[in-house]
Amino acid sequence: MTMAAAPDLLVARNVCKTFFEPTRGEDVEALRDVTVAVRPHEFVSVIGPSGCGKSTFLRIVAGLDRPTAGEILVEGRPVVGPGADRGMVFQEYALLPWKTTRANVEFGLRLKGVPRGERARIAGRFIDLVGLTGFENRYPHHLSGGMRQRAAVARVLAVNPTVLLMDEPFAAVDAMTRQRLQEELAAIAAAERTTVLFVTHAIEEAVFLSDRVVVLSGRPGRIIADMTIALPRPRVWAALAQDAAFVDFRERLTRLIHTGGAPVGGHA
Ligand SMILES: Nc1ncnc2c1ncn2[C@@H]1O[C@H](COP(=O)(O)OP(=O)(O)OP(=O)(O)O)[C@@H](O)[C@H]1O
Ligand SMILES: [Mg+2]
């Protein structure tokens, strides 16, 4: 007798997207037949060259855009628009500039009708989790870039989404801060058992964070690989950067992206 595998939490089935490009007066095919399944608690990254449709794909999963064909299912239910079950963190800081850190983190809870005391308790927990205790009363323009992204992560986690969607959330911060944020996100996702779909064009970032990396070809984005990253956790840069298995995953993915999935040399 076999054990039933955990049902997929998020399924993108044969997603296609074609845009009409008014300035050129023609259609642009952005995504072709993209099928991805994410299991509960899994951290999956989508990588691919610039313009291959990564953001388009995430926006479709978020319900901010409609696929031309195919569908998205979350816990078996078709996505027809944005919903609190999918929390999104963008490249640009998604904070309300006129609200403090605390008010930003409480914002989604307020929309959900969570009572004041409960709101404060939940917000405090997530502010603490992302290391912003002491900065609750600051406004976004008095936080560093890395702190703003931490606040954006706390804000989304506080509403307890079924799946966390992240589109290059660390692209705007400096390299050292970025590595710290990656370590923190990996630790938080593991501790909270968050299911994450993460988009990046940084191959190292994808390998460091992920249980699986899905590779899209150049436009139109098609899946050319789906690689399991069998590296132990917890993951920290000081140990992984020189790790042979880490380097091997990074090199294999780099080759895949550069060849667009075609076999390199020799006969297959
Ligand atoms: N609203 C839109 N209307 C027309 N074309 C669009 C629209 N959004 C995206 N595109 C086109 O679809 C393609 C994919 O864009 P997308 O932003 O998804 O790529 P990406 O992989 O996220 O790129 P990057 O790595 O630069 O962020 C591009 O050719 C882009 O010009
Ligand atoms: Mg993008």
C-alpha cells in the first residue's frame, strides 16, 4: 500500500498569456503552457531571463491578471481575482507611506476585521519575527531599504496567507543586506511553515532559498527545468557559498538558463 502524497496547495495548469501591445499594434506571447504544482510548506522559486514572463506569471497567480488560457487553483479552488489567501510582496516597497511600521503591519488585519487587541498582539509578533522591534512607530521614509522590505514581509505574513507570493522582493537592497534578508526569510518560512512562490532572476538567491527551482525559457516563458534543491536546512551563506553541492546546483541552473534548455555539445 502506498501513502497518499500531500495534495498540491497551489496548481498552475497550462497557463498561457498573450498581451496586445498597443504601441507595436501586435500580440506579445509572454507565457506558454506553464504548469507548476506547489505542495504545502514548499518553497518554490521561478527563475528565467529578463522579460520571460516571471512577473506576469506571479500576477496571474495573485489574481491581478487573467491568463489567456489555463487556470490557477489554490486548495482546489480556481483563482478568479485577488484574495487574502495569497499575500504578495513586490520589488518596490509595498508600504503605506503615511502609516507607521505598526499601522502598516496591522493594516491587513484591520481590513479583515480583527479586533484591536488581537491586531496589536499579531502585529507585535511579526514585527519581532522580522527584527523590527523598536521601529514600530517609524514611518517608511525613516526606515532603510532592508527594513522596509522586512516590514512588507511582516505585513503580508500577519494576515496568514495560504501562500506567500514574492516578486524579486530583495532586488532593491544592497548585497550584504540582501544576504541577511535571504537568511531571515529562509528561517521564517521554515519556522512558520509558509508556502512560498518566489520570483527572481538571481540564480544564487533561488538556490539558497528553495526546495525546488522552476526554470523558464526566454520569451515566451516555457518551463525548461524543475530542479529539486536537496540542500539541508537551516541554510546560512557563510556555510553554503563554498559548498560543493550548492555550487553544482548554481552551475547547472546557470547553464540551463544560458542554453535555454537545449543540450550543450555532444550527443544526448
Ligand atoms: N501589461 C502588459 N501589456 C503588454 N505587454 C506586457 C504587459 N506586461 C508584461 N508584458 C510583456 O510580457 C513580457 C513578460 O514580462 P514580465 O514583466 O512578466 O517579464 P519578467 O520575466 O518579469 O522580466 P524581469 O526579469 O525584467 O522582471 C515582456 O515582453 C513584457 O513586455
Ligand atoms: Mg519581473
